[in-house]
Amino acid sequence: MSLRSASLLYNSAKALRAYQPVAVTCKRYLGETANTSFARGIFLGELREEELFPYPDVLSAEQKETISMMMEAGHSFFQETNDAAGNDSNEKIPEEQLDQMRALGMYGLMVPEEYGGVALTNTMYAKFGELTGEYDLGLGIHTGAHQSIGYKGILLYGNEEQKEKYLPSLASGDVFACFCLTEPSSGSDASSIKTRAVLNEAGTHYVMNGAKIWISNGGIAEIFTVFAKTPGIDKKTGEPKDKITAFIVERAFGGVSHGPPEKKMGIKCSNTAEVYFENCEIPVENVLGEEGGGFKVAMNILNNGRFGMGACLTGTMKMLIAKSTDHANTRKQFVSNLREYQGIQQKIARMNLLCYANESMAYMLCGNMDRGAPEYQLEAAISKIFASQAAWDVCDETIQILGGAGFMKDVGIERWMRDLRIFRIFEGTNDILKLFVALNGVQDIGKKLKSAGTMGAMMGLMKNKFLPAAPLKCNVHSDLAPSVDMLRGDISKFSVSVSEQVIKHKKNIISQQVLLNRVADVAILLQSMASVISRSNNMAEKGDTGEIVLANAWCAESHQKIKILLDEMGDSEITKVDEAVLAVGRMGLDANGYLAKSPIGC
């Protein structure tokens, strides 16, 4: 990378000194509100226009110029300095490259300038994150584990003393951070952690003992955000009850060690290791947030950190689409180029639509965060679920289009597939996040039904079932009218269908995971439809109507999928099929393996 490129990125960071946070102009973002989430609203049959329009345009001209310069410098770094294949093969990032990343400010992108950071907004950070998605996901995990979750708790919950002490060295990359939650017996169930921290008799230090597994940067970090059980009292019963507390732990405290680097399928250049705490003494002033409030800290760190994944994987998908289209345009089979075949055209269409929907949701999310939205956890979960699955699907189709070449290591797509596989697992598995989305919506419906009473609820459902959905109050481009109508109708049908299932199953709905997965799938599709409508309408208002074709195609396809899912939710015959399939699953688990005998008798 040239010195000119390095100085360009450095100077663009300095230009942010004049940046002032985007003013919160919408009253819905001021003070305490019952619900400001578009995703939550759809469960109640509400199309919340104020959360949808206009599509967030939160960057000033100066910010756009700054991020454009940073992207230019970033491209130079990844093209001239970073060796993604070498990082993967060597399973580490060379020290000289880490030094360049430090010099470029890549470890403190969202840290306020007074603590030595670049002070990017969520949207600017997301855009810069597209570069790691385009070039090297392993390196992206290294930097993301450091700042998106590693020290994000200090940014969100740290007091002034904690920020002044830790953020400057973390922002510079002089020391690395990691997020320590997962344990051998605690994965998605974060509340079941066994690491404990007990206050000493003098009341000056907590003494921590326990182990964490699969910790990104665990073997190279000096600063750890650690979650441990601490003794407490149940306010209702007065009985002893452990609660989770978050701590800032320094390796220098002593009693902190780590295991060897884990051997992984992908993202190999990012360090992953077990971390051990043995009588580690932590000063009381290193509690992050408040004692007993660690679960909230952990969940908010993860919610806040998820927004960047959609943008990062947008970069991955754009790169893969470029490789696929280039091959299809130049490769000739059976006299014609691949591009002439409908099967290839359909694949390219699907890849573009997945990327468009993902990008629309990703920047809707971070834009709303920048303009002060107080509630975005469902949208963040939906974005993470969608992005990780869409990127995997696009990568799979890229290999299919490239054929044998796509399977070869030298072409490089196999590395992307290996790297992408983890995204559906970490920072909340897609399976658990789907339940999170569905159960949050179901809870809101339950509260609404309870307040209306059983008879009132049933009458309301019957009324909503036959009344047309309310028209939009704002003006949307006329060519988007069919998509808007589909969205309005699907939200109404969705709310009625889920409400009927809540009435049917009552509290037992929590155990109906097959049903809840369908509920989440519909919610994800509705969020995606709303996002592409808002985005394409915003572009149309600026005179560019080209994206309306993408939005309408995505909405038409999503509408068909939603119809099938809603029909399945209310079809007793499908329920019987589900029960038959689940019975096979239970039998397989009882047999501890494959159920059938050999068809040839040996």
C-alpha cells in the first residue's frame, strides 16, 4: 500500500472532527415509547409508515466524501497489502500487516475521537465493513471481534474512567480485546454459564474462576469483556440467587491464560482459543454496568454488533455476483455462452435479489440506529439471519455456475464457502434468533389478546380477516403500488394467522418450534419487502426508477412464499405431516443414529 493511500485514510479520519451527530428530528425517537420497531408492529397487523419512510439518508455530504476516501484507501490496502489466501493458509495475519492496520486506524473505527478513534457512525462503519466482506472474512472477524463485540461493552456501558483508561490503547490496536461469554456447557443459553466471580472480604476485588471456549482473539487479547455469575439475592423470595455480571478483565491482573489456537473450517487467520480464569482478581471498579446487570450488557452488545454483518456480507455477495456474471458472459457451452440459458439467468437473478434485499435491510437498520431509533433488536436479528443465509446461498450458486473451476482451491471460492459457514452460528445461531424473533412477536400478540378478552379478541380477528388493509398515508411511486398492496395484505393476514395460533396453543406455543420457525420466516420476508419498497421509493424520488424492478420482483416472490407459509400454519394436514416428521426425528435420537437397516441385508 502506498504512503499516499495510508495518509489519505489517516486524513479522512481527521476530517471527522467537524462531524456532529445527526440531529434527532423525529418525535418518535424522543423519550420513552411503547414500541418503535417496524418488525414488532407487523405481528400486531400494523404497517408503521413512520418507521419505514423515508429510507434513512443519514450521511452529510462531508461524511459521504470521507467514507468514499476511506473506501478508496481500504481497497488499496486489501489489493496491495493483504493476502487473504496466505492468511488462510498460514492461519494468521502477519505482524507487519497488523502494523499497517494499526496505522490506518482500523481498530478504532467507531471510537470517539477524544479517545483516539475515527468516530465513524454506524452507517459509515457498515459501509467500510463491506471491504472485509469483499476481500477477507477472516481478517474481518479479527477486527470485528475486537471492536464490534470485544470492547463494545466499554463504549456502551463504560463509565468515563473506564473509557479513558482502556479505549485509547484499544482504538490504536496496541492491545486487542475479546468477548468472553460462551462456555463448554453454555452456548445459546447464556444464562447457564458457570464462571463465577466472588467479592473478597475486603470488598476491593472479585475473584474469578472459570473457562470460556471458542473465543475470537482469545489467544492474543489483553483486554477481556467477561461474563460471570456473582452471588445475589432474589428480590421476590429473599433467597440467594446468582446473577450475571460483566467485567473488564486485563491479562495483566494475573490468573488469565489461554489454550492453543483452534483448528477451524474457515476464518482461519482469526485467532480462536479457550480462555481460563484461575483466581483472577478483578478490581471492583472494573464491573461493566452494574452488578447483576451482565445479561442485559451481553445481549445489547450482541444486538448492537449484529448490524454490521449484513453490510459485510453485502460486500461478499457483490464480489461473488461479479465472478459469476463474468464467467457466464465469457464461458461457452453447447455453442452458446452460459448467459443465454434461462437456468443461468434465473441463478443470476436470485443472487441479485438476495443481495438487494440484504443490502436494503442492512442499511435500513444502521441508518435508523444513526437517527436515534431506540429499538432495533428484532431488526438486527432479522438482518443477521437473512444475511448469513443469503451469502451462503449466493456462494453455493457461484460454485455451481463456475462448475469444476468453482470447486478448485486456486479459484478461491471454496475459501469463501468455508469462511461463510460460521456466520449462521456465531453471535446467536440462526435457529435461536428465529425463535427470538417469533416469540417476541407472539408475546406482543398475547398481551393484546389478553387486554381485549377472549370474545373481543375473536371478534377482532374475524373483523381483521375480512376487512381490507388500511391504505398508506404517504405517497409511494405508482409503479410500486402492487408491491405495497402485497405488503399491506400480507401483514394483516400474518397478524391474524399468528393470533389464531396463539389462541389455539396458548402458553404451549413456546414449544411449537416448527410453527415458530414459519412465523419467523414470514416476519423476515415482510421486513425485507418493506425495506426494498422504502429503498426503491427513495431512489425513485431522486429520479432513479431502475431499482423498482428489483423491488417488485423481490416482493412478488416473497408474497408467494408468505402465502405458502401462512397456509401451512393453518393447515391441519400439514400439522400431521410435521408430527410424522418429528416422530422420525425422535426415533433417530432414541436409536442414536441412522434408523433403517441395509437394503441388501448386510
